[in-house]
Amino acid sequence: SYELTQPPSVSVSPGQTASITCSGDKLGDKYACWYQQRPGQSPVLVIYQDTKRPSGIPERFSGSNSGNTATLTISGTQAMDEADYYCQAWGTNKVVFGGGTKLTVL
Amino acid sequence: EVQLVESGGGLVKPGGSLRLSCAASGFIFSSSSMNWVRQTPGKGLEWVSSISSGSTYIYYADSVKGRFTISRDNAKNSLYLQMISLGAEDTALYYCARGSASGSGRYYREGHFDSWGQGTLVTVSS
């Protein structure tokens, strides 16, 4: 079955750039999207169709997808960006989520 | 404004059944694919099931296939999840989410989930 792999945790200093990867077989041939989930809250879509930002999502969030890896990049990371991030793609007749990455801003 | 409100969660004994509902508003429900996603406290997101706008395409995670049934009533703007033979592993917060499916036949695929409800908690315990 199709799997997406994310690093369990990523740390970044305020104002720096954070990159969170999501790996899957030929993921670049599919659309990837990303969700942010703060503690106690429902997930929020931050990137869809590899690179698009929903309205209301800050420009510091960007995405890319090529080969076997999709990447969520947060430029000028702020304390409010500390959260769990999940990638998602369509597998073989199934929706697949990555295991999630805890972003710590310290 | 898109709103998704889940209900029907609660405490159920192992082997029991439960029916979750999701009331949708603020968008054309009959034009949107819909999904159920669950999350065990402190763990990641797990996709449960998807249903296309007209109920033509229905998919399940292997972990629930044969036990859970997704359905929708477009006249009532409502999504449902009938769950039977529940076990401790089904204990989770269940979210309803609006999808963005495209294509047809073997090219059908679910896309991103642009709106989520607040979830309803299902606890399976004796």
C-alpha cells in the first residue's frame, strides 16, 4: 500500500526558514497537500495541489513536489507556526496521510 | 461560511455500533465529495472513508472495510458513518471533511480537504 514518510520533528529558530519533507514513491506524479494542526484544534489546509495557498494562509508558507519528495517551506517562521504538519496524497483508491511532523520554534 | 458539525459520538462497548452524522452548511453540499478522518489522542491523522458527490465512488481504509459504511443524504446536507463491530482501536476523534475530488472511472481521485469540522469523540470501552 502507498505510504508517505515525514520526519517526526523539525526545529527552527524564529525568523529562520523551516523545511518539512514528505516522501513517497513517485510522489511528484501526484498532487500533495499540507495541513497545519495546532494543539486542540482541527487541521487547517495550508498548501494544496503541491504549491497553491488557500486564501488566508500567509505567503510565508510555500510548497514544492518533485521526484519522490514534497516539501513544505515556512519562511520567516513565527512562534505561531509551532504545530503539527501533515502531508496528504491520493494512493491507490485511498487517501494517504503522512505520519506528521512536529515543528518546534525555539 | 462553510460549516461542518459532527455528532453521534460517545461511549460504546466493544462489539457495539454507532452512527456518526455530519451536518453541512455554507456550500453546495451535493457538489462536494466528503470524507471521514479520525485521530487517536496524541497520534496522527488517519483517513477512514471517502464518498463522491453523487455517492458513485466510495472508498474505505483497510482498517475499517467491512465494518464501517459511509453514506450521504444530499437533500438533508448530511454525511453519515455507520460503524459496527467496534473495537478499542476505533477509539478516536472523528472528523468530517470536505474534499475536492476530480475525474471519473479509474481516473477518479480524492484531493485536498479544505474544510474540517470540530470532530466527535468515539470511545470504545467496557
